[in-house]
Amino acid sequence: VQLQASGGGLVQPGGSLRLSCAASGSVFDISDMGWYRQAPGKQRELVARIISGGSANYGDFVKGRFTISRDNDKNTASLQMNSLKLEDMAVYYCNAHRFIDPDANYWGQGTLVTVSS
């Protein structure tokens, strides 16, 4: 599975961004897709994850600000981020798992989200 992330950029505090992740390759058995982030000096953490049936879970820090969605026909996942805060600034990575090998992590290249006034 190959993942291509897009949509990062510069936004002011309180603003919005939408990240997209397109999967290609062996997409027929993708079980879940999601987003992680990593800020300088911090560990990578889960932002949001959505399974094939549509159920989603979020990192505690999201607090209703972000929404993850998935288009199974197009093999894409999107993350709508609203009310962005300074502490949301990080590199965001698309992630996926497959049913056939649930322990294997597939990662996109990362997209930088900069929150600054």
C-alpha cells in the first residue's frame, strides 16, 4: 500500500485545514486509515483513525475540532481540522493497516501543518 498525503500548510490560530490521503496499490483489504502527527521533540501520536465500516476514534486533544472521513470507493481518507491551535503544529502522517497483516503499518510521506499568527 502506498499513501500520498496532501493539504498541509500555514494557517492562523482558529483557522481550518483539510488533509487528504490517497491510497494505492493493494487497497482491496485496507482495514483502517488514519492520521498521526509528530511535533519537534515529541513522540508520534494518533490524531484520528477510521475503520472500513466508518467508525472513528480520535486523540483526546481533538475535543470535537477534527473530523475524519473515508471514501472507500476512491480509497481516500480526509481530515477536516477546525479551530486549529498553536499546539496542533506538527508533521501529519497518513497511516493505514491491512486485514491480511494487521501488525504492518503503512505510512505516507508526511505533510507539515504550521499554525502561526
